Amino acid sequence: MLKIYVDMEKCQHYGQCVFEAPDIFKLNDDDKLEYVATADDSRRTDIESAIDVCPMQAIVLQD
Amino acid sequence: MSKSVVIVGASMGGLRTAEALRNAGFTDNIAVIGDESHAPYNRPPLSKEVLAKEVTHEAVAFKQRQQTADVVWKFGSPVVDANLDAKTVTTDDGETFSYDGLVIASGLRPRRLDVPNGNVTGRHTVRSLDDAIGLRAALVPGARVVVAGAGFIGCEVAATARGLGCEVTAVAIDEYPMVRPLGPTFAADLQARHETHGVQFRLRRGIADLEGDGALTGVLLDDGELLPADVLVEAISSHCNTEWLNNTNLDLSNGVLADRALRAVTVDGNSVDGVHVVGDLARFANPLFDDVARRIEHWNIPTETGKRVGPVLNAYLSGEGYDELVAQPFTPMPSFWSDQYDLKIQGFGMPALADEIAIIEGSIGGELVMGYYRGGKLVGVVGIGLTSTLMKLRKELMGDA
């Protein structure tokens, strides 16, 4: 199981992660980021891609 | 026999390429050689929030991933020469590295002002972590700061310096700040927002000389005006770090020309197998827009190009599936962000190509999305806020609306 953490102090809700892993990250009706905090190991590649595209580098994968 | 990849440049592009090679299944040697003394770190905060706080490597370093734990890193050692026939590169301390695959990821360095009295202290740039540490120490309340250049980085520094209580004047040869990517309407709006925050502009002006004997005391403009100054931040475009390739036959006319597989291209127009270009230096055509090769200095490009190169180079070295991978199109979406005061500016595509610009949503002075069109076709969008509208338009730019 993968544990995902987004530092909401850093996050600016740019939404780039949503393109990479839409099942984990989404923008709500107020354009604010919401995410699922755990994911199956098979989702690692897409979550790493989401980490890579975050301009604020706010996403952490806790192995 | 075991193969070796040498990546020249230990910044984001070099790191992402190393990761992509490993993710593609390359298990042999990877060496990453960089001129800076730091492990790869994220540059955008250097002109923004990190500059506003304490600047440390820890605050901006990329997390090392398991798959690249066995990569050999060599920091603080600029590569000074390359021999594509012998397949070697040499560092400034005389060490030679042999490669089977070479990745050119040496990036850019800031262009400096060329003025008669240039030998004064108080001159800064904001490309590297060490630059930012030096600049941070100079941005004390009341400091008189002149920013040369009013592009995104210059404007970010201006905003941050205002937040730190400095007096800030931005000098640029352009008509408006950030006008080249954004166009005059949006740029004039952003200028007004900066002025509301107390930034002064001297536009359509150049810098003729610096005043000061030892320490900077003033910046002399080309119309004779003297701006008293303690700090000068030079954010006036960049030079490509390609001098180490001067003994090769690669096309270095602007960065390094690359084909769709990001293989380096020679002056004769031939792609070189096993030699790839990533990041700011890569000059490549993007079929999302046209067939003109361009360098793209946006933050997402090192990652996009690194992810393209990893599988292609792995296939070349393993001899499996290379032609198929090379044949695939490469269509990264240029993406950029800028934080200035409480403004979140976000853009996609290539707005600088536009022949027509129109507001799609919102209005000047508030949240807005600006559309950039060429021949009636959307080629770029830039907005302040309105993220969901921007995300829909990004899909349109990708051609999958």
C-alpha cells in the first residue's frame, strides 16, 4: 500500500497532478485540491509522475 | 558487456532522465556530472517563496528515489570537452568518462550586463541555489533594488523584494513587463498590479553603466537617469551551456538541435544515435504547434524531455524496440506558472506565437483567462486563477477536447 501526502502549505492548487493520476487527485468545485491518501502499489508510476509535474513540489510518497 | 550512460548536467533534467532510464529497464552504469556542488533541486522557489524565507538546499532538494540509488553523482565538476567519435567527455579536473549513451543536460546560465564599470559588488542573478543565498542576504528592508529585465523571473524577484520591504525599480527594454509571452493587454494589467504594490518601472530603457567604487551605489540608464541602488538583480535572459560541445559537429546555433526522439542533430542534419538532449537546451519541433524547432525554457520541459529520452536511449543500448520508439511523436505541452504577490499566473502552450489575443473569461484587473490564437487556432492560454477553465483549455490545446 502506498501512502500519499500533500503539503497543503505548499500546494497552490494548480491541478497538474490531476492530469497524471485523476483517480488520486482532483480539484473540487472551488478549484481546491482533494486527494486520496492511500493507493495500491500498482499506482506508483502515475503517482511519481504527479509528483514530478507539481510546480510546488508539494506531493510526497511515503514508502 | 555492461553499458554506461553519462549525463552531463545534474539538475532536474539530468535527474529525471536517470530515473526514466531506470524505469525503462536500464540497469547498467549511470553517471551524472554537474558543475554545481549541490544535488538536484527545484529552481522556481529560488525567485519566490524560498527567497522570501531562509534559503537552504534541504528546502528545495528533490527526493532521491530508490530506483536511482546506484547512480554515480559527480558534483562541482564542469564538463569542458566531448569527443563523440571516441565517446568520451572530460571534466575540468582532467577526468575522462567513457560512454555508450550521452545525455546533454547542461542547461543555461544567466546572461550578465556588459557595462564599463562592471566590477562592483552588489550584482546578483537568480539561477542557482548559491545565487539565491547571496541575493537573500542582500534583500534587507529599505535596500534599494534595481531589477534588470522584466520577464517572469525579474517580476517574481521584484514582487518578493517588495514583500521583504525593499524599494524596487524594474528596468527593461520592452514596452511592458512580461510582454513577449503575454502580449500588451495582459502585460499592462500585470504592470498596474505591480505598481499597486509599489514597484516602479523604467521601460524601453537600457542600462548604460553602474556607479560605485567597490560597492554598487547606482544604476545609470541609457537616457541619463541615475537610479540610486544597493542591489542589482540581473534577470536578462540566458546563455546556453554548450561550450563543452564546441569540438563536436553538433548544431549548436541555439542550444542543441534535436529530432523528435531528442537525439542531437549535426550541422549536416544527421541525428546521432545514443546522444540525446534534454531540458532548456533541447531545440526541437513540437507537432502540437508546427515543425519549427524551438527551445522551451519552461519548468516542465526538463521532466518531459527526460521521460522521452529514458526509454529511447534504453532501447538503443539494449537493441530492442528502438526504431518503434524513435518513430513515436513527441508532443509535450509547454506549461508555466508564476507567483507574484497573491497572483497565481498559469499558462499552457506557446502564447508567444499568437497573432491574435482575446479574453476568454474574466476581466482585466481581476481573475482572467487570456486566449492566444494563430491563424484562428488556439496556441496558448494564460490565466490568473480560474484553474478549471485553464484545465479545459489545456485539453483543447492537446487536441483532445
